Amino acid sequence: MNVAPYKSSPGTPQFQGTQHIYQGGVSGYGGPMNNDPYYGQQQGKGPGEGLNPSKLMAQGMYNNSMGQPAQMVQSQGTPVNHHTQLQALQQQLQQIPGTPQQQPQNMQPIQGYSNMLSQGQPNQHQIQQQQILQQQEQQRQRLQQNISQITQTGTPQHASINVDSSIMGSTHWQHQIKLEKVSQASNSPHFYARSAASASRSPLEAVNNNDPNGLQQGSTLIEITKSVLSSVIVEEEFTTGNNEHRRPIPAQREIDEEEEDQKNRIRENNAQLWTGLDLSGQKLSFVSPRLFNLQFLRRLFLNGNMLTEVPREILNLKSLRVLDLSSNLLKSVPPEMGMLFNLKYLYLFDNELESLPWEFGNLESLQFLGIEGNPNIDQKIVATLAKKGTRGLIIHLRDDAPRLEPPEARKWIPIGGDGEPELKDSKPSTEIDLSQSGDSEFTLMSYNTLCQHYATAKMYKYTPSWALNWEYRRNKLTEEILGYKSQVICLQEVETMTYEDYWTPLMEKNGYKGVFYCKGRAKTMSEKNAKKVDGCATFFKVSSFKLLDKKLVNYSGVVMTEDKFKKTEDLFNRFANKDNVALILVLQHITTGSKVLVANTHLHWDPEYNDVKTMQVAVLLDELQRMVRNTVNQGMI
């Protein structure tokens, strides 16, 4: 902490310092007293030893821990309101006779007391006056100590959450208690920035220099959180009986965040050199929304302030990994924070929160959420967090959130003769009956159904479990697919068993006939496992079309058997091991007699293999061209 030197001037001496560190200490004065021989004698020191800053600070801290005014005593479990507390202390201070009518921090020495000492031996009346003045001064000192303590820390003291004994000993709640204590020691001004600066020094210097709050260099709240979570993962690793479902240890699965940030900046050609901002311990009561224009921020520390709300503009910080809002006066947090889907560590220790928004269920990457020190928070949230941890709480908020109204029906956008969309003529799909098209017209629909084996909770962490349930999704798919009443329907990612047991009977009942082709891996599996492989299914209305011909295309098989495709190393390593397929049908329109080729395919999904996707499209177009040529030669067209 930077403390300005003393400044002596004629008249009343005054201490010049940003934090007024000596107010409420031993003397209660704002100025130096080493020139007062009486003060030195009273302290048992010589004239030159009356003012020792380090000893004064220690003595002041000791006095602060002793007698507190009765008005400050609060029953355990009841949070102290910071503003009310400060206002009450200031009113008490103003009621003491002799207190200057100005800011309470600017304490002035009592001139009468020193004048009486200079006049020689005091009489009985003077002794009584001295005692009265001393009592008033001591009372003023105690009040000033409490005011100084509050204004210096900028944060009130929060009570702990009352939890049942059944969950008090849980591992997750013990983590809350431990990390809250670390958080309370991290509220000094720019704590994280100073810790980062210390960690950047030589290892020997970082070890020898300890933080003023008692933490070793590098032992920040984030690092300790990682250590705590890692110990739980390692314990699960060794206690899990099923080898197939073991979680990897952190060393194998965790990527250093700084290294990840650096790789992202290189990939994005981003020259931003700093991605963290430390505003801790600044006694801020308001944060400008302009702060949230810094969309590159990955770490934001606003702990140890006096914030009563968080601006909704925080949703702009989509890159945030760490957010510390501990030791403030927050009674709620905005639901927009649920859009911070990259957030890993969220600290809300020591606030006045009563609940958490349901939107927190979208925080799929969150590894730790700190809520201890919010005594009025919903006990259901506390119990869930203590029993199931952060991930369990997020799942609860995700799955049990109130269900929203379904979105509006999609609009059909007509295309003009020039190929441009005519938005002004768009209408909701519910107002258009596609089955009432002309005799020479038909409608076609393509839909990726998302195979149930791919719709896992691990892949779709942000999706409620009830929405991933196959029975629920299958009913919704049926409702939407049949609702459009299209003459041709192309489906992708359809499981073989589902096609045979569900889609075929359903579509035949509604006047459709279908053709199915599963992916190539099914040929290498047992009959039972092959039933779980997905593929492409094409259905057509038997009242509108009849099937003339079909072709099943296995992309890797075509490339490997045709000489025109050069057999390169990339072809074997990147293309040949993909088992995507295509299904081509030649249909004849019953009313007009026209022939139509319908191609249904599902390309490789991975965006890292765009070259493979391009190659698959090239193979499909080549097969279509060949099929058109053969159909013409056979007189079918």
C-alpha cells in the first residue's frame, strides 16, 4: 500500500494519505505526535520514539479488534447492511461534544487537553475536565476506528449460510467454505494484478515474498480453485470401478488457459496483449456499461467493491473465463449472465443474493460457482450445490427452468422470377397448405433428425435432458414432418432400427413409400450393432410418384474403385475412412409423367474436414451426371 508522507504546517498537524491508515489508531489524531513529550512518556518511549508507523499500525489493528460499540453487535446469521451501519456510526460521532462539523475522517486534536498540560499542575476541576475529554476522545476513537475500517475495506461483513448438518460435511460445501476464506483475503486493491506481477518475477523472489494477506505468491483464488477441483477429479479417477467410464486426470484433459488464449489470438490474428482487468478493492459503487465493450476480456475482477447491480451489458463479454463479483452488495445478478457460455469460474461470495436466474442453466462450461456468504439465498440452491456440486446445480437450473412458449411458426418466403426473395409476401407456414399445390407441382422437404445416439448430454450440455429424450423428440419430429404434407421427404441421421420399426409403418399409414441406405460401417458389425447405425431415408407420396430406379452411393467405395481418383496419402488418411453415403432415386410424376432425380445425402460433419466435404460433393455430382446419362440412354427421360 502506498502511504503519503507526513506534512507539517502551522496550526493543527494533519496526516496526508489516501487511505488515512492511522485514523482510529492509538492516538486518534490525524497528525504526528512525536514532538509531544507527554505522548512519548505515556507510551514509555523517548522523545524520538513516539511515532513508529509499523507499531502504530499494529496497535491500531489490535484496538480495532477490541471493544466495539453496542450498536455494531449483530446476531449471528444476520447480515449487516453496509450503508445503514456507516450512517449510524457517523451520526453517533457527530453527537459527541467537540466533534468538528465536517467529514468524520478529518479528526482534529483536542487543543484544551494539551493547553492544560502546558499550564502546570491541574486543579480538581481541570482533572474532571481532563477525564471527560479523555472519555469523549476514547469514544470518538472507537467510532472513528469502525468508520475507518468500513471505508477502507469498502465491503460489509456477511454472515455464512445456515446449512443442515447433513450437507455441511459434504465435499462440495467444504470447498465453498475454504474458497470463501481465500476470497475474503483477495479484496485488497488490485490483488490479482499484484499477484500476477509477483508471479512474473524470478521463482526465488516469488517464493521469498509473501502477500500481505497471508497468501503465498501465485496462490490466488483461481489457482486454489483449480487445485481443489483437480483433487476431486483424481479421487474419482481412482475410485471409479468401471474402466470404460473413467474420467481422465486433469493433466491429460486440461489445457492451460494462457496457452489456449495465445493459440486463439494467433488463430484470429489478434494483437491484443492483455485479456484481464483487475478492479478489485476499489470501493466502486457503479460500473459504466462502457466497460463491457472490451469484448476481448477473459478475466474480470470486480470483487471487494460496493456494487449493488451488474449492468446487463455484461452479456457482451462472451470470451469471459473468470468473473469475480465477491464481497459486493449484490441482491441479484442479471439473467444475461447466462449468455457467458465460456465462463469457467464464477465467484459470488459474500453478497446479498436471494436467488440465481434460471438462465444460469446455459453456463455449460462452468466448473465452479461460489455462493457462500449469501445468507438469504434459496435453500434449494444451497442443497443442490452441496450435494451435487456446480455441475449438478447447473443441470437443475437447466432442466427445471419454466418452459417457454413455442416460437412463432416459420414463414414461407416466395422466390420471384428473378430468383430474389419477396419478403413482403411471406406468410406463416400454418397459413399455407402445401398439399393443395397444382397438378404439375410438388413440394420437397429435407430434415436432419439427429440420431438419438448422437444427442448425448455430453455433446449438448446446454440442452435440457427432457428435450434430448428420444421419445419427446420423436413425437415432435413426427408432428412437424407430417405437418408440412410434402410429396417428397428426405431424412438424414435415421437409425436403422428406428426406420424399420417406426418410420416405415408410420409413413406407409400416411400414404408414403420409402427407401433407406445406412452408412458403410454397418457392413463390418454384427447384426445387432448394425441396427444402431444411421443413414439416409427418402419417402415419396405414392399418389404423386412412382419409383423407377435408385442408386446407393458409398463415397469412399467409389473413390477407391475408380481409377480417375488419384490414390494419394490424404485420400487414404482423410477421405477413405469416412463412411458417409448418398441415396439417389429416379421418380416419375404420375400426373405429368415427368421424371425427377432426388438425391439425399449427409456429408461429413467435422468443419476441420472441409476438403473431405468438397470431395464428397464432387463424387455426388459425378454420380448424378452419370445416372442422368444412363437414364436418357435407356429412354426413361
